[in-house]
Amino acid sequence: RKEVEQDPGPFNVPEGATVAFNCTYSNSASQSFFWYRQDCRKEPKLLMSVYSSGNEDGRFTAQLNRASQYISLLIRDSKLSDSATYLCVLRTGGGNKLTFGTGTQLKVEL
Amino acid sequence: EAQVTQNPRYLITVTGKKLTVTCSQNMNHEYMSWYRQDPGLGLRQIYYSMNVEVTDKGDVPEGYKVSRKEKRNFPLILESPSPNQTSLYFCASSPYRRGATDTQYFGPGTRLTVL
């Protein structure tokens, strides 16, 4: 089983839609969780950290479910500019290493 | 402007010809890392460095070398490149606080093709 698993998509949604992605992880010792965004052929950039209590940043909401070992990202009122690949990232153990998922591709259409 | 720079951005080379990809950051970050990204495999860590003169292997270190003689620079060296090292490479840096790496800042990427 992969350490981090994501549905590759693509998720094709109309502008204004709400879309959610999940990411499952296998190592229960994973300590920190993040969502990164990557535009085509560009560098990944941190979108948001994921906290145990859940957290929101504007139209984006991230949640962590430790019991079921998954994190989620919810995007409300999708914009064309949200089209990108969303990478699930986690840190395990002593904190020296990040493990990246392969990403979920989102395409927001008119 | 705070940034991570990589050079070259694009490189086509031939098997066996040694090459170096430079990485530099101006944020005084302790932690630096190299990743490669391949379709269907995501980003995989090659090497990382906790500070000057401290480096360690990541998940896929074979065929690569690194050095960290200065805090700002972390070059990636391919002594004898092979076609399976054709990939998109990213350098990243982050501050090292509370015993754990913080947000990683990525360079723009280097697209390497080995013929």
C-alpha cells in the first residue's frame, strides 16, 4: 500500500461548484499534514496546513480524520483559477522528511 | 525578494556527461532538499540537508551527489547521468524550527533530459 494515496482525477467541475478531495495515508505515526497546489509544470506551493480541529482559509477548508487516516480539502465556489493539481503532503517521524501524494487534478470550467 | 533559484531551468545532455544543477536560497533557511517528479510517481526526495556540511539520503539517492558547503547553496551533481534520470527536478528550502521542517519553498524546477 502506498504511503499516501490520492485519486488522480481529473475532477471537471463548473465554475461556482463545491468540490472535495480526499487523501488517505497508511502510517499512523504521521504527524503533520499539508495541502500543496501545483500548476502545470511549475513548482508546488503550500496551500494550507491541516490541523486536527480542521481549518478554513477563505473558500478552502481542510480536515483531518486520524481514526480513518485521511485528510480532505473542500473548495467552495470554485474559480477558473483554482484549476491545478492538489498534492497531499505529510510529515512522519522526526520531521526531516515530507512524503508527497501524486496529486489530484482539478479543472474548473465555464 | 525571498526565493529559491535553480539553474539551469532546462538541460538536454547525453549519457555519462557529468552535470551540476545549482540551487540557491536567500532566506537563510537551514533545511534544503532535492526532489524529482515523474508522471504517476509524484515528488520523491533525493537528498536533503539539515545545515552546512550535514546531508542525508532521501528515497531515491542512487546516481546523485550533493554538497552543502554554504548555507545558501545546495548543488545536485549527476556524475554519470543515465536516461532514467530524465525528470523534473525541484530544490526546496525551509526553516528548521522546533525539531521539524516547516513550510517548504520550492525553486522553479529544472527539466532534465538525458539522451
